[in-house]
Amino acid sequence: MRFSESQLFPAWLRYGLPLITICSVAIMITTQTHALLIGSAALILGIVAATFFIWNLETTIDTQNITIQIRPFVKKSFPIKNIKEWEVRQYGPIAEFGGWGVRYGFKDTTAYNVSGNIGLDLVIKENTKILIGTQRGQEIKRILKTIIPEKEKTLDS
């Protein structure tokens, strides 16, 4: 039994930033006005754009672990036996975490997300709270109900 999902940042972000970078460089080349300023902005935008292009969130769930990887920066594994509670829920990425990426929220929760507003909330043994963004919440719910149904957060818990 295994679940696997790979998510990318939205296309408008992955393609919009490189387009802005190319336009900035074209302006810098043709006008030669404020070249240092435009060149610096283009370099920063280029680095950010490249990051969004290579940065993807991969989530894997099996009977032993829930593993996330945000290439090339983060790889974490949460053993199933250490999970105290889980819930698939809708959340507000901006309101709760200030956006997408690796974020630290107001309720001592670390979020790993790249798009959307559905996430897997985990409470780990040490009361560490994690939110993992997903586009396939119902599939995650189905597999976790099979692996660890007793740990699902309900209205009673």
C-alpha cells in the first residue's frame, strides 16, 4: 500500500517570473539606463524563477512512513508509529502561514506546500505539528484510514 504525489508551484509563477526576468534584461540591454539596478533585479528574479522551476513537493505515504521532499532543499520522514493524530483539511495558506513554501505558522505548525488549500495535518509524538499540502486529499484520507484509522482526528477528539 503506497501513495505518491508530486506537486509544482503554479504555472503562472513558474513561467511569469522568467518572462519578467527576460523583459528586464531586454530593457537593460536596449536602454543602458540604470543598468546596475535592472541587472541586479533581473539576477534576483532569475534566481527566484529558477528556484520555482526546480522546487517541487513530493509526498510519499506507505505503511512505515510519511515522507516529504522539497527538491533540492528538504527531505523529512515521519514514522507512522510516531503519529498521534492526523486530519485532511482545508486551510488558508496566506492567513495561516503567510503563503506557500516551507512556512512556520501562528499555531506552532510547520507547513510544506506549493499550491492549493488542502493539507494533511499531522501531530507527531513530541506534539510537533506539520501540515503537508496536497491536491489529492481524499486519496490520502483513504490510505491513512487503512493504515492508522485510530489516529484520525474526529469531532470527538
